[in-house]
Amino acid sequence: MPNQSQGQTIVSIRISCSRDARATYSEHEESCAERIRNALIDLLPDESAQLVNESAGDIVVGFDAPESALMISRRMQQFAAAKAHEHGVIIKIGLVAPDERQTAGNGDASLAIAKSRELARLASSSQTLACLSSAADFDLALRDKLSEVDPDEWREELCDGRGKVYAVSWQEDVATRLAPAIGAAQAVTRVGKLRLRWRNEQMVLQPDTSRITIGRGGDVDIAIESDFASRDHAHVDYLHSCFVLADHSTNGTYVQIDDSEVFIHDDELILRGEGWISLGRRPRSTAGKVVYFWAEGEADAQ
């Protein structure tokens, strides 16, 4: 395994494939994750990236500059998004840039790798989380792709007091689409459990869980402090063997499901896969004021 160079920006990429994708590749010599891993490695520039470690579902790469690391991370997410529709591919990326207060040593290198892997683990589907000491020196186009994450999203200190956590946008002005109508006869994957996380709170919903309310008011189950949220903004019910988000707000609700962003207003949406829910405005403008969700199939929830 190559050694990490001093002062590198460390990027960890977690790779996963859907059950259908794993079945598709079951007769091949390489697994789905291995094929995607090798394709992602081919995206690395020879002159500024160094492969630090790799496994079937994980790649760790060192970059000479954080700008290069951020740009390649965006390219990787774009590549995975293109494969998602065909193969159900999801990648999560964690990035840790060096800090001028760090001292060179194996301990710092190991810590950066561990921290980048932790960021990748905590990232939502198709998300890149980056620990940066500062984004002020980046050019405007790159700064425009960064959204500061509310530090209260997690209990632990992800940057050890040396910087801030940013979500890195990889989409190129993709238009938000409207949600299709939901019907009882619509074919859906049965969901046995829905996990929700917001700020430092968590909740697990089962099929027999009562309606969960979301909004700005003090009498809701999930309270979000946002001027764009209604007091009783939305709710989640278990209907037709899946969890359904219903919006009844003034400003509507933005939802990211895997690699697609959906807008609903006085409408309903099935929550599947992984993603986030933002009340009244895209989360880029209300960083930290989102609810993350993970939907688990009946077999996964057992």
C-alpha cells in the first residue's frame, strides 16, 4: 500500500450497490462494488492523486490540494449518479483537508484517514461531507458548491475544532421535479422501518408507529427552526406498505431521494432509499435544518 504524503487532503469513498445490482453481477468475476471501485480509480488524475488504501467497498485517496480533491469528489458523485439508474450504485464520500496547525507524522495521517472514513459513513446517500479549515481561498465557482453543515447534526466533533463540515454539491443546476401522484395500486418496495435523524435527535418508525408530525410549532414530533417552515408543515404515515410524507404547508417541501430532488406542495411522496427532507426551502439555504431518512426493506429491518 502506498504511503500517505505529508499534508495531503484525504478522501474516503464508500461504495454500495443495490440488491438487484449485486444479483446482476453475481455471475461475473468482479462484484458490482469492485467494478465501480475500479471505474472510480480510473477517474483519479495521475499527477495529483495517490491511492492510499482500497478494499471491495472502500477507497482512500490522498490529494496534493483540497481543490483537486473537491473537484474529483464531485466527478465521482456525478459518475455514480449516472450509474445509479442502471445499477443502483451509491457512493458516500468523506474529505479531510490538512490544517496549518497540524504537525507531520503518522499519527496525523492515521487520524485524517479515520476521520474521512467517519465522514463517509455519516454522509447521506450520494453526499460528500468535507472537513475544511477554511473555504475562503477557493475560487467563487468552487465556494458556490459548498454548504456549511450545522454542527449540531452530530453529537461528536467531526473536525476536532480545526474547521467546519461542508456538504459538497455535485449537481450541475439540475431542475427539481414534481412528485408523481401516489395510488394504492402503485407498485412499491415494502418498507419495514424508517430511520429519521435531525440535529442531535433520532427516531425509528415502524409500521405500527402513529403519525409523525414535522414543523416549526412546539407541539410537533420533529421541530425544525426555520422561517420557511409552517407550524404544522408535514407528516409521515405508514400507508400501502410504505412510509409516505404528506405536505400541507405554505412553502412546500424539498426531498432528496438517492440522486433525485423532488418538490411537493399539498401532496404526498413515498420515502424510499436514503435522503433528506427540507421544509420550505432547499437545504443549501437552510444548512442544518433538514431531516435525514433511511428506509429499510422488510428483510433488512428484521
